[in-house]
Amino acid sequence: MSAINMNWLASAEGESLVHHFYVNSSKKRRFYGILERPSLPTSIEEVTYKIFMIGRSGVGKTSVVGKLAGTLESNNYTETNGIRKTNVFWPVKIWDKIVLIKLQFWDTSENSIKKYSHILSACKDKVDAMCSVFSFDDASSFNDIPYLMNTMTATKEKPANIVIGTKFKPWSSCVIDDAQIKEFEDKWKVKVIKIDASKSSIRSEMFDCSYQLNAICNILWNRDKEFISKLMGQS
Amino acid sequence: MSVYVMCLTSSGGIPLFSRQKGDNDTMTFSKIASLNGVHMFLKSQDISLLSTDLSDMTVIWKEFEQCIILIAIASGVTKYILDKFLDATFGAMVLFTGIDEIKNSKNIERLKKDMRLCSSIIDSLMDCLDIGDKISTKTNIVNMTECIISSENILLQTCLEGFMEYLDSIYGCVLVHGCVAAATEGWWSLDSVERKLLTIAITSESICTTYDIPVFLPCKSPNVAFRLVAITLINHVQILALCGPNPELTEIERFAVQCWKSNMDVLCTVEQCYPRNLPASVSLDNETLGFLLVNYKVEKFVLGRNLQCEKNRVIGSHRLDILRTFYHQAVEMFGLSVEHKENSDEKVITNAWKFTGAKETYLCSEYHKCHAVKHNDYILCVLYTSVVPTHTMRLISQKILKMIFSDKQIYW
Ligand SMILES: Nc1nc2c(ncn2[C@@H]2O[C@H](COP(=O)(O)OP(=O)(O)OP(=O)(O)O)[C@@H](O)[C@H]2O)c(=O)[nH]1
Ligand SMILES: [Mg+2]
């Protein structure tokens, strides 16, 4: 069972908070600068996590972040140049407590990392999770994932592993089938988070990605819990 | 109406990219090749081909660094502006790639790929051109920095300077909805193309909290990259800074919070100034739809709107882009003349505007009237409704000038 209530946003309590995240009365998500946060009661605790997006060029890292932040505008592709950092505020209910999670997504591209040495070190510094992204229509990007996850275990922060598969189409067959995903999940003990970033629905956009955001928060929460219990075990 | 821009290598005539805007046919490869062919042929005869006028279009050619040919075709755009547009386009190519890579690239495919990085900037530059195809909410000008005047600009300036000192950099500005509200002296010392490209580099991207983008400055530093750091303080208000390898991005953010958090209300007030772009103390009469105030020495401008009119009128009558057309076609053509100063040791040619001709000019059309008046280094162009009597335009324009230049709170 997950500590985070995956359906909480749709509950009466969740719904009562959702409007704080919208622009006025529209269903468009509000974007926050570094000096701002949603106007929730200050009693609600805020927890910040840094997530580094990795994966081949063109798999959809930038689109995923845009989707999760509610800022995705177009499906045009331009390679990401330099570092783009996006803060996403997400309210979750953990056991019986509401927590405001601030996810800091650090997005760059393989080419930027290759060209400029400071980019990789800035992205890896004090990172809480590595988010490896592959695309369901590109088998080689999926085969890369174990390698991507391994490159990180060396970093001293022991970041959590998040794996996201983009361009997921639940009703048609993908290049990567269910069995492969299952095998991967069992072997590496991570659940693949599936998303179709380009899809938009009539529902308010926040509900469209609530599953994915809750899943990410859950992974981060479990990592913290493990970390704490290890600390307690040592003393 | 439309605009095309094409880029080829000088030596091989290999197309690197081509972009276009408007309801036009795509440019075929054979057309691009013949346009380039004419230029190349004349070059072999020691003739440099600059431009040609078709019945409805202008074509201009320009070679950069003896290695890149840019060709632009447009309708409704003056040659002067088209030339500026090509300078800015070449600048955009240098911005993310560096001059060295462009000059000495052995691998054309890689260069083509690198050029794709700047395509959204080139598209935004085309949006600055006056091809009258759509009523956009924003009217931008390719060779000038867009500004916003608020009563808080002085406070912002002080705060920005403190912040820049910490970054150990002299190049910084505060952007409100993409318009400069305050900037350091160093920022104004950058070439106008550089200023334009740096702001477009951020505003043409989809929104995010913080950017850290390596950039080459086409004039000041074409070989060594700076970091262009942009931080969103509150939604629609960003600080831009050019810095070296240090401090780290997280450090910069932390300091930005320290520096700006006590000024939240100031930031919110400035944000509210948009899209009027003027402080509350400047009020416009009913028949004044808006104005364009240009500092032609510094190459910056403000577009002030009368929101009251916007509410009362049918959509489309409130076209501030008319002011841009008026400025390019009447003021730049008749009021100002270009003075070419050639600096032989540095091999740079600077075009400095020197005011010569008329001090005032006006235009009357069916729906609008425009009036322009010069005041020191400034030119004010005002868009009036057609009901305003022609002879009173200059009185109202003078009144606006007085309002802006006598108020000590107004600083830009
Ligand atoms: N249909 C569909 N298209 C997607 C999805 N995710 C990304 N795309 C498209 O794939 C292209 C590349 O996406 P980006 O997000 O820019 O890829 P990236 O991983 O950031 O690429 P780099 O910046 O080069 O590393 C874009 O045209 C997106 O619109 C998805 O889930 N579904
Ligand atoms: Mg990207």
C-alpha cells in the first residue's frame, strides 16, 4: 500500500484545495515564481525535492515536465539548450496529513551536458531523485534505462530512481510490451510511470497528471522513510 | 503579406536553414539556389548585390564573416529594418553556437543541427517585423529594446544593482512580461541586437522557473560563452543576468530570494502596469489610443496603451502596430537619417541615428491619425482616433511629453 492517498485530490478535502492552484477561476494551472507559493494555510508543511531528468534526446523530458507543471504549450520539438528548472507545487495526503510538495525538475539535454561541463555537476548536486525517461515508441531508449540508473548510484546522495515512459498509448500496441515492462519492474524494483504528454482531455488539466505526480511523490517519500529508518538503525 | 529568411554557406552554397512567416508558399530549393546563385555570380565579378525591389516584395542579401549568406524577402518592411533583421538573425546563429563553430565547422550536418536551436528566436524576430498579417497583442520592434515604465522602476533599479554586485556581473535587467523595467548600465552598453536576442532567448521559450543557458554575445564575446541566467521572481517578472562560471545556479536563486523577497509588493505593482506599460500618474485622453515613445540613441521604446479605449471599442481598431509602421515608414525615413561610422581598427560598422529632417510629422487615415514629435533624444508617436482635429494632435502630444518628462518618479 502506498503512503500517499492516490485518489485524495478527487475527495471533498482535495477538491477544496485544488482551486488554490488555478489562475483565478479558470482551470489553468497557476505558475509560481521563486518568491511565491500557493496560498494554502501556512500550517501545511512544504517539502522540497530536486529531480534530475535524464534520457536520450527527444524522448520527451521537456514535454513531461511541461505536462506535470501544467505549462505545456506546443508539441513542437526543439532540443533543450542549457538548464531549465521548473518548480511544481503538488498537494498530497500522506497518511492523515496534508503536505505541499515542491518538486524541482532540472531538465537539460545530452548535447548540453556534452558541450558544457558545468551543467552535469549543477544538475547532480544534492539531487533527491534521478528521473530516467524513455519513449514507448523507441525500444533503444528503453534499453538504455538500466544503464542510466546505474550512472547515478555512484553519487553520494543515493538518489531515488524514477522511471517515466512517454508516448504511452493504452489502447494500441507499443514497441515495448507489457511483459517487458513487468520484467523490468521486477528486476529493478521500480514502477514505470506511464504518460502521454501530448494528450489533453476535457477534465481540468491537474487531474490529468495527478496519478503521475502522486506516484513521483510516493517514490520520494519512501526514500525519505528508508533514509530515516537507516539513521535510526545506526544510532 | 509574408517574410522569408534563408541561410546558406558562402563557399558551397549549402542551405543551413530557411524560415518563413505569413500565408505564403514554401520556398523551394531551386528558388533558394537561384537567389544565392545571382549573388554568387555577381560576387565573382566583384560586384556586391545588396537588394532588389519587386513589385510587392523586397529581397536583400547580406554576407557575414565571409562564410554565411543570409537572404530575406519581405513585403511591407523597409530595407533599413530588413537589414537590421538580418543582423539579428546572424546574431541569433552566433548566440548558441559561437562564431568559431560557424566559421570553421567541418561537419555541415552538425552545424545544421546547431542552427535548429535558434529557430524559435528567428521566428520571434520575424514576429517583430511589420508585415501586418495579424493583430497580435504584442507589438515588438526588431532593432530596439522594449521597455515598461512604472513608478517603481527606481526601486527595482536599486535592488537589481545590489543583486548584480553579488553576481559580480555588470549585465542584468528586470523583465516584466518581456519588457525591460530596469537594467544596469552595462546592459545598455550591450549592442541593441544583443539585448534583443537575450530577452527573446528567454521569452520565446516555454515558461519555467529558472534558466541557465550558455550564450555567446555576437558583438562583445562571439568566442567565449557567458551564462545567461534568468529567474522568475513572481509570475511574469524575471531577472536576467549574464554571468561567468560562478556562482552556481542554486546559489544565485538563494540570493535572489534574499534580495527580492522584501520587495514583493513592488514587483506586484510593476506586474500590474502591463499591458498599459505606464504608471498610473500618466493618464491618456479618450481620443488617444496609445503611443510609442522611442529613445533612438539608446535604441529602446515603450508602447503605452489607453486601456479605457480598448474596453469601449470593437476589437481591431486598437492597433498599436500602426505606430510601428508609422515609425518605420515616416519617422525613420524622413525624420532620421542613418550615419555610417566606420571604425577601421575594429572592423565594426555602427549605425548611429542622427536626427536631421523634420521635427514633427503626421498622418491621417480613415480610422486613425498619427502624430510624431521629437524631444531631445526621444521621439513620441501617438495614435489618435480619426475624430481628433488634426491641429490639436500636437497639443495633446506635447501634453503627453510633459507628463512623462516632468514627473521625477518616472525613470526608464
Ligand atoms: N504523442 C506524444 N508526443 C510526445 C510525448 N512526449 C514528447 N512528445 C513529443 O516528442 C518530441 C520531443 O519531446 P521533448 O520533450 O522536447 O524531448 P526531450 O527529451 O526534452 O529532448 P532533448 O531536449 O533533446 O533531450 C516533441 O515533439 C514532443 O511533442 C508524449 O507523451 N506523447
Ligand atoms: Mg528537452
